[in-house]
Amino acid sequence: MTAKDIFNGYTGNRATIIIIEDATNGPKTGVAYNASGLSISYRVGTGTAVAITLTPGNWFEIGGGKYYVDVADSVYESGNLGVLVQFYGALTSSSVYGEQHRVVAYNPLAVAVGANTTTPPTASANADATLSGLTSGPTTGGNWPSGSFGRQILIGSLTRREVAVTGSNHVAADIHAVQTGAITGDGIAASAVTKVAAGVWSALTSGFSVGGSAGEVVKALASMLEFVSGAWRWVANSLSQAPTGGGGDGIYARTFVVSSPSGAVSGVAISVVGTSIRVVTDTSGTTAVNLDAGTYTIRFGVPPGFAQQADLTLAVAASGSTSVSLTPVSVPAPPSANSCLLSVYVRNQSTEPADGITVTARLPKGWDVQGNTFSLNEIITDVTDSAGLAQLYLMRSTKYELSFSRANGTVAKIPIEIPDAATANLSQVYTG
């Protein structure tokens, strides 16, 4: 849900609660304040969870699985300004969802309307109220940077006039006074877009070496991508740079520590099946997720050099740590300098990794000639692991027929051409 702004000092506040019945996935109606297993709590920012004592006087059913719960005025005190208040709960055989409140210090409606509640304010009155209400920062004393306010353009700190599309107040004429190099009094010049784009790019590139700058971000992103066969794709292992150390918004922190006989293992992708949670271990082999109470399936994506790790069933009832030990395996060297390592990622119709799928590459004609080399009946096979990954060493710049043998005995085939590169990826191949 989108956070709702609650103004500091307001009283009589309520939070909306939605209850969904697990069996039907539909709204749960008729839930009384004393229903068995019902609990409603809230957390201010990252503070301690606070349970709300439900009574007939503070719990109301709206309808359609929605309910109101009264919230104490102290939650919206000045000490919580800018902080999110998250409401949540639990009910047997149901899922309970609460909205978010944000504590704010002013009422924008009161600023716009002022004391006049009988006659709607004009656009000019709104502008005056906004300008005169400024009391701090660079706009002290009612000053405002040149810009625009609705149909009125501000041509000075307190001077404004109505904007017209023709005549002496033509809006382009005012903009022209700000940037004559890109825009003319007759409107946008033909080269304006090019000049603006060139200026933005120049500003970005000049900041490539400045830590935290937009240019540095662009440079880092460029290092993660490569242009191959007319399309952009992620370079090998770039996804291992995804943010680590967090995932989910549950109340229990679960830490994972991944190691091997040689020490901590970084770059291990850990995901919670059935959710969008995905984290990656850092250089100490550690990462964490935040989960509510329940039982989850944890899936691991290990880097090259380690055997695939089986899914882990994790029962969560409190915060804690889980240690995972990986088994090193030898990574086969490519059969020749002219080989390309093709990584094939196979998914089922639910977009989940499909393991146990036999992937076979063969020459369509049964033979191929490259220079002085003649290859006959080239057939390479691998089986997808728990991450849905199969890897094949194939000849570069060569056409192959890939076949995928499903568990039900059927076979799917697709034609591909291997690029002239050391590695290549074939992503999101779906099987039935």
C-alpha cells in the first residue's frame, strides 16, 4: 500500500487492515475483535513492534475484508516526523495486511486554502499563500527562484505574469532569456535537443572520476554491459554485484554464512522461492534476509568452481543464523582455443529454474568444416542443475541445433549460431 500522510498532532486516527482467507484467496469477512488467533501490531520506523489491544470500541468492519483499527495519538507525536509507521497482523488460516502511515509536520491543504474556507482561492491567491508562507532556507522572506506556478510564470523572486502562447508574453521568449544557446524566441530550435543531450553527456563524463557522481554510476553500469550480435546483455558475473545484506520486510532477521574448505565464499545468490527476495553474499560469505514466521524454501546460485547446493527448507520462528558449506569441484578447461562456453538457462512455464533437463547440441548436417578442421557428428550434452543451468563447450561461429529433453519424454528443438567469443549466454529458455 502507498504510505498515507498523517499530520503531527491530529487525533482520532485509524489504520486500514485487510484480511485475506488463505483457502479461498478472497476477503475474510465477519472477523470480530476477539476472533481466535487475531492480533494487530505496528512498528514505528525500525523500532520495537507494539501490539494493539483490540476491543469492541476500536475495531470496526468496513466490508469486503477491510477493517479499521483505532491508533493511539502518541504514535503521531513530533518525535516521529518523517518516520513510516507499518501496521500488520496475524489470523489463523488467513493473511493480514496493514497500511503505512507517514508522520508529517504540515497540512498542504491548509497552506493552499488558508483561513478562507467559504470561497475557493484563485490561482493567484494560491501563489501568494505559497510565497508568503516561506520562512526558512534559500527562500527566506517570501523569495522564490525564477520558475513557473500553474499558468503564471515567475520572472523574479516575487514578480509573475500570465503565460500566453503568442504575443509579448510568449512562453518561449521567457525561456529564451534563460538559455539562448539552445532555444530561440520563435520556439525550440532544430538543434536544441542535440545541444541539451550533448550538455548532459558532457556533465556526466566530466564526473566519471568523482566518487558518488552520476557520471561514476554511468561508468559502472557500462562496465556491466556488452553489445553482442546487435543486442545489449549483462557481462559474465555482473549480477553478482547486486546489493547484499538485505531482502524482505519480515520481522525476523535470518543470516546466511556460506563457506568452503578454503574459506568464505562471496557471490552466492540466495533467493526465497515464491517471493522477490534475492540477496548475494559479500566478501565474508555473509548476507541476510528478513522474514515473517513460516516455512520457506531457500535456493542457492553458486559461482563456478562449486557443486550446486540443494534447496534448503527453513522454518522461521525467530531471528538466527544458518551456515552453508559448499563443495569445490574442478572446472573443466575448454577443449580448444576456438571453443565458446555456452551457458543455457532453462525455466518452466512458471519461470522457475528447471533442473534435470537434458540439453544436447548437434551439428544440423552432422558435420562442419572450419579452415582445415573437419568435424563429424559433433554432439555435446549436459543436464541442467538446480539453478536451471547447463553449460556446453561448442565451436565458435558455428550453427547448432539445441534440443531439450523434458521429463515427460518430449523434446523441444531450437536452432542457434555460436558467436565468435569465449563465452555466450542463452537466457530464459522455457519448457513445458
